[in-house]
Amino acid sequence: MADAKVIPFDDDRSRAGAQRTSRRRPAPRRKGDPVAGVKALPGQQDGPREGEPRAERTEAAAPAPEPRGSGGWDRRIAGGLAFLRRRLTGEYEVDDFGYDEELTDQVLMSLLRPFYEKYFRVEVKGIENIPADGGALIVANHSGTLPLDGLMMQVAVHDNHPQGRHLRLLAADLVFMLPVINELARKAGHTLACAEDAERLLERGELVGVMPEGFKGIGKPFSDRYKLQRFGRGGFVSTALRTGSPIVPCSIVGAEEIYPMIGNAKTLARVLGFPYFPITPTFPWLGPLGAVPLPTKWTIQFGEPIPTDGYPPEAAEDPMLMFNLTDQVREQIQHSLYKLLVQRRSVFF
């Protein structure tokens, strides 16, 4: 099978407590008012002076404090019902790529977040290297047999970036040929890995994620873990040059070990139309249980951006420049991978 072009992929109680505290806070005492527990001195008036308006009792006007936690649950239920109403009535926006931001934030991110926080316990470094606004191209290594690394990178950007930016991933053709997966990928902001779509997104000021190793990276044997494969023909560099977008290298450690690929049933892969059919220590021997990834500890590091806005427009057609920039990005990712591996004490802890 021909190689694909690019890769697939409040605490409410504390808030309620703060509201209750503000309700119970006594009104500021005016000069001359009697202090609680201290008798008034001779000549000191007990109430307001003559001619002054009598102050209203704020305690009587304030509503009774809500039971603990009730406000949070009320807000959550109301928000959930409002979300369902918008979905049923069609009062939500989808862009021309099929991206549904509300569904991604409210549902898809919520489904991925437990894997991100509890299962893989992802640690993020260098998030400050992602621009606060404007287009940027995030280029990462690809591994793990299944493209979970792209999804975890998407959550990492959204949950750790100060502006909560969304990452639009470029995915291989196969992703959009699978039923259900196709629709979910579109809703999550993924689009076909082609120069035209990537350029349109960058010109809109979006963050675009690409994994240039493609299936060569995600389907490589476990013996070649953390060894970067060829970065295609450098098409992502040409796109970045055309739009003047910075390139942010990204290194992901931990994904290589979730499905240690010890074999590849090539004949079965050709029959099914897959680029590879993985054989791991647990799959297919354990059946569906073999598809459960190992709970490895992940680290995602974003490197310093490589600017491209200083090159002339015709630079996008210079093959030597594209080769040099592609090699620079690849070397930076590989160097960061080696550095993170040296610092890692355990695959799982």
C-alpha cells in the first residue's frame, strides 16, 4: 500500500463558599458606632445621629445561604440541559472543515482528559513556546501503533496553553475512510493532510499539528523506538514558508511503549487494506483486552519555534532551503527525545 502523505493524527464548592462568605461579611463600622460587646460611653449615641438616615439592615435583606454544593450541581445540570437543547435545535456552529468547537470542548475533550491526566499522566514542558495568537505549525514525532499521541498532544495544548488554544491535526487518508472515526475526527478539528488545507488553516491564524513520519513512524517495530523515520519531502516546511508561520518542534516520550510492536502481519494488512497489522505481546492473543494500551508515563515537550517569516515568497520553491529546514526540525526533535530519555527514570513511573 502506498505511504500516506502525512500523519493522522472549579471548584464550584469554593465558589459557593466565597459567595456565602461575602453575604456574612458585616458592614463596615462608621466612626462613632458602638463596638459589639462594649458599652457606649456617656454621650455616645446608640443609633444614628439626628438628621442622618437610618441604615437598612443588610442581614435581613440578604438571602439565606445555599446548601453546600447545591449551586455547583445546579449550574452543571443547567449547563448540560442548555447544551442538549442547542444540539437538538441545531444552534451551534461548524466551520467549513466540519470542526465543532463546542462539541470538542464539552464532550470529546472530557472523554480524552481521564486518559491524559490519570492513565498516561502526561507532563508538558515548553508550552510557552507556542504563540499566544496567530498561525503556527507544530511538528511532532509519531509512534505507538495507534495514533493516541496526536490526541494527547491536542489535549496538552488546549489544557495548558494560557489562551486555551485548539490544535487542528492533519490526518492521513485512512482516518477519513473509517466509519464513525471519520465523523469524530472532523468534529474534533482534524482535516486531510494536504498542503491546501494546512495553508488555509494557517492563514486563519490556527495552530496546525503535523507528524511527518506518517505510517512509517507509527508502525515501526519496537526495536526502532525513538528513532525518527524520514520526514517525507518537507511539504510542511513549504506550507510554513508560504504563510510565514513559525515551526514549533514537539517531542513525545512514552507513546512508543503503549503497544510494543514485535511483528507485522503484512499479508493480513494487505487483505484488510491497512498499512500494517501489528502484533504485540498482548494482541491478538488476548483478543479485545490486547487492544488496551499499557499505562506508560508520558512527557510532551514543545521546543523553541523556528521562524519562517524572514524568507522571501519564492523561498517556498527552493528545494535546498526546504531540505535544510526539514533537517533542522528533525534534528531538534531527535535531540530532545534523547535528552528526555536520559532524564526518564522509568517507563511507567
